Amino acid sequence: MKPRHAAALALVGWYLMTPQFNLEGKFDTSLPLSKWMMTGPVASQQECEHRRLRSFKLLDDPAIRKQLKPDIPKLRAEAARRWPNQKFPAETEKDYFDSIRKSFELSQCVSDDDPRLKGN
């Protein structure tokens, strides 16, 4: 591989894309990927997938849920700040964690040069 090609590949980042909620409070996977919520970047697809799968394990751990419980209002406020046009329907603690877990189930790791990320 030529050095300039290797350098170009090194510049590619990966994002964890999660679908937005629709007006009924359900995840809308029919939206173009460019409209999904974007987290990242990370250096590789492997790292993105690792973080995605690690999130499942963390959210399924009762000790982690208990540890995060006092932070739920702050986490909701941060999500509202990052994604101001988003409707977050979860009201209870269980709903909150279940909706986050569902978002990771539906999420995708996408390269920043993926044409689906271009505005639609």
C-alpha cells in the first residue's frame, strides 16, 4: 500500500449511529441515516462495535443501573442538549434504561465516509 493511501485510511473515523424517536415515542429506523443521532468518532469499526457491545453489558448490570440512577436527570438533560429536536419518552427509571438498551440494539457503526451520512 502506498503511504498516501495508508494516511487516507487512517483519517477515517467511525460513528455509532442510533435512531431517533418518532412522535409516538418509538424509534424511527425509517429515517435516513444522516438523521440518526451520532456518537463518536472512534478510530476503527472494531472499537465502535466493542463500545456498542460493551454498552449492552453495562446496561444489563444491576450494579451499574443502581450507580447511574442518581444521574438520570443529568443524563436526560445532556441528551436534550446534544439532540435538541429529539423526543425522549422514557419516564420511569426502567423505561429510561430499556430505551437506551433498545437504541443500542438498533444502532449501527458507520464509517465517516459512508455516503448515507450525507444530508438527505
